[in-house]
Amino acid sequence: MKIGFRCVVSTFLLLSLVGPTHAEDKLFMKLGHGLSPESHFHLTALEFAKLVKQKTNGKLEVQVFAQSQLGGEVQMTQALRTGTQDLMISGQSAVENTIKEWEIFDIPFMFTSVEDANAVLQGPTGRKFLDMMPAANIVGLTWLSAVERNVFTVKKPVTSLGDMKNLKLRVLQSPGYIAAYKALGANPTPLAYGQLFLALSQGLVDGADTSPDQFVQDKFIDVAKYFHLTRMNYIPIVLAISKNAWGKLTPDLQKSVQEAARDAAQFDIKEYRRQYDAALTLIGQRGGEVRRVDIKPWIAASEAARTDVVAAVPNGKLLYAEILAARQKPANK
């Protein structure tokens, strides 16, 4: 009897964590992301949830779970594929093992600014990449703001490309990132994000790459002094729903969710810019240094890495050319 009771309880707990649930004709869905409650991910998720509730007249409610409560981004991607999680906000790099074409965004220095990246992502080229998701049992609702990644260091500033030599940096463990940082002379070091603060504190790594807002919100400012505006990578951020959950919505609910996602994306673009600017100011106020870097030598040194990424991506040359061409024109509204 005890074994049977435990099985019932375990099954109940599992069902309570995953999949859309119903209560008196109301549908509930869970949305997960990996950042803190102060992050633009979380504020945008809450805005999306509010908009969904408004636009569906309360028929659908989205419950938001921050800081990887539903799993890391790779885990959430797989959960959406299998239909055991409803919604997620995730960086593109966590999805590229599922959609190989998305690896094209690992190319260093492909964009020049957050606005440059967003112009592509919010237009037809960005939609083309979202349309690759249904084949993996995921529906891409929208791109949120692209996130700019920059190098920060603990003890010594990077004043020139030569200072990157043998620098132990924790970077995203994507082939394009690793190849690019190796080309710059650095030593890309594998490390789980959750272990990074301790590794920096103990001197196990010399620095890492991240966005200004995360540098402050995740407390790296407490152990690292130098934040360099290298603008090497811009990560697309996707708001997505499982194909399973999407299929359970009526056409009217699907339309409302898509509209809420579109509006949430515009909210996120503004909120990320606000947090980005505020973080750069705060770094200086907290005794850190925001340093501008002459990236021309960096761009030249990473040329081979760009070529390698393009060659490794299915239809890489065509996709890369399309992205570069889309940068020349504004996004469709």
C-alpha cells in the first residue's frame, strides 16, 4: 500500500509541474526562463502573462517561473519538444543543437549593435528562423531583444588584443564562441553558469562574457572590476510555446497569444535598453570600469572563425548573406 501511495503522489507532483492544466474552463500554462526576477526576461514574462490574461478575457493564464525553476535552457527546449513544458524564454544558443541553422548567430561581430540585431530579428529574416521551429515540435512566437555579450575580467583590463592571450574566459559553450575566442588568443574554459561566481572569486577563471545587465544583476560586479564593450556577439532571445500546448488552444486563443507575444517583444526591446544603460552607469558607481575597445583587430583575427561557422551550418552561406542583406533595411512593423 505504501508503494502504491508513493506512486500516486509522485504522479500527481509530476503532472502538477508540466503541461497545460484546466480548471473550470480556464487554461493554465507554465512559462520558464533562466534569469533573475530583476531581469528583463522576467519583467517581459510577467508583461506577456498580463497581456495573455487581458486578451483572452481570463480564459488563459500564464504562470511564470524564473531562475531555471523549470530547468536550464537546454532542458526547457527539450521539454517543449516533448510537450512536458508549455512556454519558455531562451537564448538561441540553447536551441542550436535542435535547430542547426540557428548556429549561424554564433558568428562573431555579425551585428554592430542591439538595434542592428533587432532590425533583422523583427523583420522577415527573423520570422524565417522562427518558422524553423515547428519541425522540432515548438512554435516560435516572437524574438525578444537581442542581448549583447561583452568580455569582463577580474584583475587586469584588456587594453589591446594582445591582452587576450591565454586569458581563461568562461564563454558560451557553442562551437562559434569557442572558435572565435581561441582565434583571439584566449583560453575558452567550460563552466556551468551557476558555478561562475565562485570560479571568479577563487581565481579559477580570469573573466567571462555577458551583458551589462547580467553583470550587475548576477553580482559579478562584486568580484570583477573591468567591463569591456567588445560587442562580439548578439544572442537572439526567443519566446516559444510547445507545439503540444499550442495545438490545445482554439484559433481565437492562438491569435490572442500571438498578439500578446508581439506586444511583449516591444516591451522587452525597451526594457532591455533601459537595463543596459542603467547597468553601465551602475558599474561606474560601484567602482568598476567600463572600457571601450578598438575591435578592428578583433574582427580581423576572428575572420577564420566566421568562415568555419558558416561552413558548419546547413545552408550557411545563404543564411549569412540573407542576414547581412537584412541589416541594410529597417524591420517591418
